Amino acid sequence: MDDFHAFWLIIRSGIYHIHPIPFAVIAIGLGWMTRSYVSAFFGSILASAVYVAFEAFIPTVTDGKPFAMPHFNHAFWYNFMSLSIAFLVVMIAIHAVKSTVMAMRG
């Protein structure tokens, strides 16, 4: 139980910093394109990379600030891991609903 508690402490801080609108757009877009649960896994990693790039690029476009790459330290990788898990959950749910609807249609 202590391992789960430590894992949750790492994931929780990353989940609290997810912006819902870009997350939903990326998750729905890539979730709709998944063909299997394995592709949802790799798609979640791709979606996390797209989300990180989007979040780094937005201040450049909206506020005119210079582009700054994120620091690749432990906090970044914990955040990336929590993003990947969140994207994986949403993309698997989308794939499951899509597969169910396609099976019912015949």
C-alpha cells in the first residue's frame, strides 16, 4: 500500500496541472484514431509530447514571450508520466466506446 501511496503522490501533482481544453482536444483527436489498445498506449505517449509542446508554445503566441524549452528534470518526467496515464485512460475509454458502437452497428 505504501508503494501505491508514493505513486499517487507523484501522479496527483501532475494531474492537478492539466489544462482541460487542450487535454480534451488532443485526447479526443488521438483517441478517435486508435485502432487497438496497444496503439492507445503509444498514442498516449505521443499525446503527452504534443501537449508538452503545445504548453511550451502557447506563451510565445499569446504573450509574445520568447520560446523556452521545458527543463528535463524529475519534475518534468513525473508530469509527463501523469499526462501519459491520463491520456491512456481517456483514449482507452474512447476506443472502448467506439468499438462497442461499431460492433452494435454490424
